Amino acid sequence: MHESGINIFMINQEFFAMSTCMFCNRTVQDSVDKKVVKYLFYAGVKVFNFNTGEEVDDEEILDEL
């Protein structure tokens, strides 16, 4: 889990932000727009491609998704 408490997962062609609720300690998820994913990526949030099982660590790869 990222220190901000947020991770982004790409499943098929959709992006989902996942975190842990600070009140009930359950996993929380919501779909996010690619524009938001790019903003979070530049802020240091980790993005994972669930289709390949790899972390997206390059801006060019993120643009191709």
C-alpha cells in the first residue's frame, strides 16, 4: 500500500482507486478517470496494470494505456 493510502489498478481498460477506510478498516474502491490517474501518478501514487501484473513506472506507458 502506498504511504498516501491510495493505489490505482488498471483492470481491462478501466482504472480503480483502492484504499483502506480509516474508520472501518475495509477496502474502498471507486472507478477513476484517466485524467485523475495521471494527476495521482505525478503525485507519486503507484499505478498497477492488473492485466500484466506489473507496476506502471513510466509516463509513456501510462499514456498508451
